[in-house]
Amino acid sequence: MKYYIIAGEASGDLHGSNLMKSLKKKDPSAEFRFWGGDLMKEQGGTLVKHYRDLAFMGFLEVAMNLRTILNNIKICKEDIKAHRPDILILVDYPGFNLRIAKFAKELGIKVIYYISPQLWAWKEGRVEIIKKYVDEMMVILPFEEDFYKKHGVHSHFVGHPLLDAISSLKEIKIDDFKKEHGLNEKEIIALLPGSRKQEVEKMLEIMLSVRPHFKNYQFVIAGAPSLPKEFYQKYVDDNVHFVSNKTYDLLRCSKAALVTSGTATLETALLNVPEVVCYRGSKISYAIAKRLVKNIKYISLVNLIMDREAVKELIQNDLNTKSLVEELNKVLAGEKRTQLLKDYELLREKLGGSGASDHAADVILKV
């Protein structure tokens, strides 16, 4: 079959690539055309647009780049019309993908949604669009199945694809990793500031402000594949290092991590690294989000799945040097660290076992 896949962010690229891998096993003649990133490109097929040209963060940033976004939607519609895939697979990224779902459905193309938008947090009304234009909804968080059932939409809980990605990792030796990347003998605190330029600049400044309090550790920035190495050079010195496109390896060699809210919070937990979750958006974007998000107590996926505060979240004004130092000390040693590692075990149980990509591929092929 001819598959057309749209992923608009780094996490979507990861999950999209694993899904492509599973589809190829079950459909060896599969043809792929996609919007995504380097990981999807490795699986073969035609990359139409890279997600680095699609990812805009926050309400203000989206408004400022509206012309680019609308132009991308136009390009995508024209490309789908020209190539007429057998099936369209949408990976999260709702602002863009729900518009494309309507367009594709009207062309008579089957529409699959893999990795539901977080409608349970905000814009619940978008469920009606999914009802109308999506043939199959596949969810990766256990509570999402109930959410859709409540709205009269049948969905498939396929498990979380991060478990697939993590279970296939090869063993790593910390000393070898340090040697390969020119790191010293000190224990590592990983910094995961995000994948978008404006986000990284904002988060690294506050994350690095804790350095004077942790002189016995070295800090290593996880570079996003969507940003050039040169971008990070201004942050690097004798005790702040940079590793590009090796986030999982870095985390597995780290004592603890400071992580910007997003999929990375769950990745860090599943790799068993104690973390502090950080988030700071523009004042306008945060004010709008606060008014729109309903009935959600937490911003990190870890806490949402656990339905309680397992990892500490420092948001907006609470994200300051004093609080970061205090919380980082707690996860480096002591009761909080011990409890957090126990909570991570429960988290993995809630998400089920590996095999999400294979389950998703089975659903797609049935459609």
C-alpha cells in the first residue's frame, strides 16, 4: 500500500519511524511519503517536509508564523491530492493534522490517527472533528480510551511506543560514553531543554544557573537533531558539555536530569533517571493556556499517567534557581530519589508492555 504519514515534532518522528518499521514487516512492498524527520527518513520513502520547518511553540509564536503554517497546510493538501495515498496516518500535531484529516476524508482516503491529540486537556470540542473525519483512533495512554468512549468514539489502546524504542536499546558503558564525548570523570546531570530554538534558549539559561551549587557534577546538554551544533556553542565550557542526537545514551549515563515538559519527561522516567520537570513559556502564551486547559492538575506525562505528583514540576515563576537547586538535590540522593525509582516501576506497569508499533500496524492493515 501507499502510506502518507504526517509527524510535526521530534517525538512524532521517533514514533513514526518505529511504526514504519512495523508496517514494512507486515507489508514488505509498502511505499511511504511523509512529513517528519531524520529517523523516518532512515526507514526509506520520500520526505516532503522536515518537522524543523513546522514546529512553532505557544499561542504568540503560532500567531506570528500563521502565514507559514497556512502555506504548509496548502502544500500538504496539494501533495496528498497529487499522490493519492491508500491511507493517511496522522501522528499527534492536531492544529495541522485535523485540517488535513477533513481534506483527506473528503477525497475518499482512509484516515488513521496514531497518538491522540491531548483533547482531554483542552479543545475537547475537537472530538467532533475526529468523529466525522477519522476512521480509526489509536491511543497510547491508558486513560484516553475512556475519554473517547465517553464521547461515543471507539478507540484502540495500543500501548506506548516509547517502550518499543527503549526496549531495543543496546547496552551502554558509562566510561565508554564519557570517553567518546570528551567528558570528565564526574557524574553527569543531563539537561534536556527541548527541541525548538526559542524554547531551548529560554530553558538553558535557567537550567545552567544551578551550576555553582553542583561543582562535583558535570552538566551535559542533550542537543536536538533539529538544531545545528553551532547554536549550542555559547553554552559550552569546561564543565558544560554538549552531545548531539544521543539523548537516550546520555540519560542512561546520568545521575539525574532537568527536563523541559513534553515527551522527554516520560522518556527520562522510562530510562529510570530521577528528574525535575521544568516549564516556562511567554507570559501571553502561558496566560492563554491557563484559561483554556481544563481539569488538568499536571503538565508532565509521568504525573498525568500516575494521577499524582511523582516528579516535581516547576512551572513559570516557580522555575527559579533556588527551587531548581532544592529539587535537584532531592533527586540526586535520599528518600525522594528512592521513592521516584519505585514510582517509575509502577509507571511502566500502567503503560503495559512493548509492542505498540506492531499493534498499531495491525490496526492500520485491517483498515
